[in-house]
Amino acid sequence: MLKTPLYCRIMFIPVETFIAWRYTRAQRRTQLVSLISAISISGVALGIAALLTILSIMNGFGGEMRERLLGMTAHLDIHARDGVLREWKTEGERVATRPEVRGWAPYVEGQALLTRFNVVQGAQVRGIDPRREASVSVLGERMRAGSLNALQAGRFRIVVGRGIADALRLEVGDQIMLVLAEPLRTASGMLPRLKRFTVAGIFEAGVQEFDSATVFVHLDDAQRIFRRYEGVDGLHLRLHDPFGVTAFSTIFPVELFAEPLVLMPWTSTHANLFRALETEKIVMFVILLLSVGVAAFNLVSTLVMGVTEKASEIAILQTLGLTSQRVLRVFFTQGALIGAAGVTVGTVLGVALASNIERIIAVLETTFGFKILAPDVYYISHIPARLEAADVWLTLGFSLLLCLAAPLYPAWLASRTRPAEVLRHE
């Protein structure tokens, strides 16, 4: 009996790999099998490309939302345990000496109703110091009309978001009435507390929480209407590293301050939002990975057809000395080659799409004359994409596992071929 050499003397590769490579090439008798193999490769590639592209878009939207939210939200909120921060100037200057702190600003908050022409809109009223606010937020950069510096003490001016301005049909210079939650107690009974403000500016932060539910007034005006004569509600801090806010909160020397303080980092204030974004990304990854799995397991039918088509060739190889284990390795290697080709093409295609998705969308919008995300409807009018190496490696790893699992059964089926029974009918 002729023994099969361990390595092919011409190709310098294992015989199993050489035979598997020959089987993956199109031949006249196996063109249908080769076509199905090409379809399987295309399915795996398209699934991986779609997975990488969608994950990149979700990363882009998540990053855009995080940047917009952090641009308007303090990285760390410091307020007194009893609700009123009295020595806020002294404590603010002391906080500013920390090397991690980039800026600080005081604030006063309260609830109110905004009304104009019988239209009522609820809002969070925040009193700020326009000079210090620039060190903790990008509110001044988000102004679409008017100026943040127009907020002056005693002038009772207000800056509103685009959503509120659209709902109440406001423009710079219009008058708006604030109805405060705490009523006015008089001898004749309880009367609502009203205060007229003049619109000094309109901003657009790109975050629903601010554009449609938050207005800004001067700190002194907020102290008067909310009766915070003793101090402010708290301090907003902006750090050089917003993602290090948790570590900074643990080492913050609260005991050195005259008043008992409570620290609220942005990671806890908006934890539900970012947890929802992360959960959505995980769910989308699993759903799209299932499509890759469906395409990968199409290899099973492809290889089973190949095993059936090549039953006589397998029998001849076995008679020449190819053992069952080596037959198994032949068809496992064939499936691995097909799967690896699909994974490679899909990864390259996915990286290329994710890296150029904004340009592709721009070309499509220009060609067909429509806007996918209309700026007058959506806060984010473009499709951002952010490709992360962790997503690429994770997708690559799971896809390879699925593609390597697919040929196990066909390879085992080929190793069970009995030469005597097959060649008897030839």
C-alpha cells in the first residue's frame, strides 16, 4: 500500500492543505458546489461588513451624544447637604486649586412654567454666572441667536433652547412670563408668583434635555425669584479628564470644607442613558452576529454536497493510504479556507465602509437629492461613525469561531466514508 508523504515535495505544504486547496477551486464537474461556496463566502463577508458598519455608526452616535451632553453638563456637581451652599465663593476658589479641575461655576435651579399666548411649557430654570459658565460648558458656543453675555443682573433676561423657542414661537426680544411653582401668600389668599422675562438668546445644544426643557437666567435673578438669598444650590465643576471623575470623587477632600458637601458625578447622573446605549449596542451586535452565523453555517450544506460529490475520490485517497483523521483534516481545512476568505473579505469591506460611511452617505444624498437626517427634524443631521479596534477584533474572533465550527460535521462525515462500499458501485 502506497503511503502518502507528510509534505508535498513540490508545494512544500501539508498534503491535507494541498488537497483542500484543490477542492476549493472550480472544476467542470463541481461548478455548482463552487458557486455555492462563493455564495457562502459572500454571505459571511456581507454579514461581517454590516456588523462592523452598524457598530461603528452606533459608536459614532454614542460618542456624539456623549460629547454634546458633556458639553452642556457639569462633570461634577457639588452641593451642600442641607440644600444651600453659603460659602460658595470661598469653596469654589479652593476647589479650583486642584490640578484636575479645569473650571467651576455656581448655579441655582428651580422649576417653572413658561407661558406666552396661552401656550404653556414646563422648564427647568437654571441661574448661572455668564462669565464663569464658559469654563464649565459650551453654552456660549451653542447660541443660535442673541448672546449669553446679554444676561445681566437685575435685567431679568432669559436664554431658551430651540425646542422651547419653536413651541412658544419665541424670538430674541420677545416677552415671556414665568409662573413659579411656589405661590405667593397674601392676606387675600394664595396667588401665583409671576415674573416677566425678555428673551436674550436662543441656543441649540443638540440634546433634548436642554433644548426643550431648560432655560438660563442670570444667577442674581434666579436667587431673587427662587429666594436663595443665603447662597446658591451648588457648584458645577469641569475636569480635564471627564472619564476620571469617579476617581476624583473618591479622593476629593470633602472634610476640609466648612459645609457638608455631596458630590454627584456625571456618570451617575446620566447612568441610565449611557447604560441604554451600551445595551442597545450589545443587542445589535448579537442580532447581526446571528446573521453571520446563518451565513457561516451555509458552509455546512456546501461541504456536505462536496463530500457527496467527491465520495469516490475520498475512497481512492483512502486506498492510497490517507487515514480517516487526515481525510477529516482535508475537509476541515477546506471549510476553514472558505470561512477565512469570507472573514477576510468581510473585515476589509467593513473597515472600508465604516471609515468612509460619511462620504458615502454624502454622495448618496447628493446623487438622489434627499437628506437622510433632515436638520429641521433631527438634532444630529449627519451619520457619524467611529471605528474601534475592540469591535473589529471582537467581530473577527466570533466570526472565525463560527466559520471553524461549521465544517466540523461535513469533515466528520467525510472521514466516515468506507472505500469498499463506494468503489463497489463505480
